[in-house]
Amino acid sequence: MPILFLVIFVVMASFALLLPSIMFVLQNLGASEAMATPILASYGFAQFLAGPMWGRLSDRVGRKPVLVGSLLLASLSYAFVAFAADTVLKLHLGLVFAGFCAGNSAVLYAAVTDLTGPEGRAKGMGLIGAGIGLAFTLGPAIGAMLGGATAETANIAAPAKISVLACLIGALVVGWRLKETLVVAPGGVARGYVGRVEAIRRLGRQPLLLQLSIVMCFFTFALAMMESIMSYLMKDSHGWGPHDLGIMFAYFGFILIVVQGGLVGRLANRFGEAALAKTGIVFMAIGLGFIAFSPESYGVFIGLTFVSVGTAIFNTSTLSTASQSSEVGERGLVMGVFQSMQALGRSLGPILAGLLYGVVHELPFIVSIAVMLVLLLWATLIFGKMKVRSVS
């Protein structure tokens, strides 16, 4: 588990390093708000396409070789961003390649299910979530120091070089220290493995699980709308630059660490995954309201607290439920489907956010709050029919 924690940290921190400056860099290269947000979304869209592929491949050949190979490819993508991305198009291509490699997070979730039983799965998912939280704490903080003090002086080359180094170290550690978590039968096929078409059919025969993956997609969609437009909203409303955004993202990640690293497992055992997922949706709606309509900076941080707690408990409890509903041989693919739903939401959210922001600055947040209200009703119906723990 510690190595899986390290890998998810490396994968997410490599991208998080770019966040404080990337939107300003795109703007300085000539991209409008409506253009810059879809470019950022291309990372998530590539992750969406790649997730099931990495998950299925890891079901066949094992988690370890897939993780090593994807991390090495990721280092190449960030090297391209650092040394060659001097135009909007080149930066766009670098993000697409990096997102394709980040689809390996599906493999990490599958590895967690290999190592944990139903009772310990929420805790295991929480540990991976804590790695994500740490990535979004240290990554933006370091990226803010390297990415320039103001919007006009923002750069992406220096943060991307750190991403290259992080991915190379991650690949080295996985290759050297990680023990394969998946039992592989002779011939290189995982025991209990079923083909991709059959696995998708099985998921399709579980309509509640399929609906839950769609709920996760729309939850991430709302989160991505907020994240992609925060740079512009904070600059226009509060005069923030990369340094200030680095502090903001670091605070967001710190809350994720606290909740997912120590609290979510105990909360799941006491209240159950269903209650946590619904609470996460409510917290997200409250947080979005604070961020959009607070006239003072402290209100933004209150909102970020609600959003980060809501994200932590919703994602962990939902993924735990999905893993418990999966057969052993198809967990990699199922986790890939859920991860790809997150990536789809992450790719669609910024596209709409840029368009809505041009109409009214608060409109992306208003739409996201409305989405949360619908998801709360939908999740209540789903969990009411699924056999998941409501209390322990």
C-alpha cells in the first residue's frame, strides 16, 4: 500500500504542479477563456479514454508492468511540455499525452481491491485519496513558487521539469520495490479474468452500479467546472495570481489528506458508504455557493473546506461501493470504468465552464449547485436499492 500511495501521489502531483500557472500561460500564449478551458479539459478527456484500456491491460499482464510503463511515458509527456510547448497547440498536445498516461490511476484502484477485503476497502481507497490530497497540497505549492508571481509572468517549463523527475522516480520505485498484487495464471491471463466485452455486459446487467458511475461522472463534472474557472474568477474578483492559487490548491489538498487519510475509514464503518456519499454531495453544493458569492477571501476558504470534505467522502465511499459490487477478475475494468467516468466529467466540465463564465462569472457555480441537487435525489434512490452498508 505505501508504494501505491507513492504512485498516485506522483501521478497527480505531476499534473498539480502545473495548475497555478497553466491557465495564465495559455492566456499569455493567446488563448481566450473559452479556448483555454477546453484545452485543460483535454487532459481529463484523454484520461477518460485511456482508463479502461490500462485497467483491462493490468487484468491481463499484471499491475506492476502497466504502472512502470505508464509512468515512463508520463515522464516523456512532461518533458515535451517543459522543453517544447511554446505554443498553444504544443501545450495542448502535451496535456493530452499526460492525460493518457494518467489513466493508470484505474490500475491503482484495482490494486487496492487486490489487497483489501470488503471491510477494509474504504480505508484502502481513503489511503489512495490521501495520496491525491497530498499531491494537490505539495504540487500546487511547489508549482506556485516555480510558475511566476503574477499572471503576466507565469511560466510552465520549471514546474513541468519537476514532473519529469517525479515520474521517473516513481517508475524506478515501482520497478524495484512493488510486488505484483494480481495473481496471474500460466499464459499471462489473470485468474477470473473475463474479456472486455463480457465485463462491460456484466456491468450493464447491474443497472444500479452503472447509474452510480454516471452519478460520479456528474459530480466530477461540477468539481471540474469549479477548478477550471477558479484562476479567472479569483483574478477578476480578488486579484489573485499563481502564488495565491498555489495557496488555495494546497489548502484544498490539505483537507483531502486529513479526511481521506484518517477519517473516511472510520466514518464509513460508523455511518456506511451510502450516508457518506450523500453527505458529500450536500457539502459540495454548500461549498460552491460560498466560493461563488462570498465577497471576501475568507469566504472562498470556507467554501473550499466544504468542497474538499465533500469530494473526499463522496469519491471514497462511491469507489468502495463499486469495488464491493465487482467480481474479482473484472475489478480492473470496473475501476477503469469508474475512473473514466471521473475523467469524462473532468473533461466536459471545463468546456462548459469557459462558455458560462463569459456570460456571468457565477453561472458555472449556479449550474453546478443545481447538478448537486439532482444528484442527491438520484443517489438516494440508488443507494436505497443497493446492498451497501448503511451503518456498521
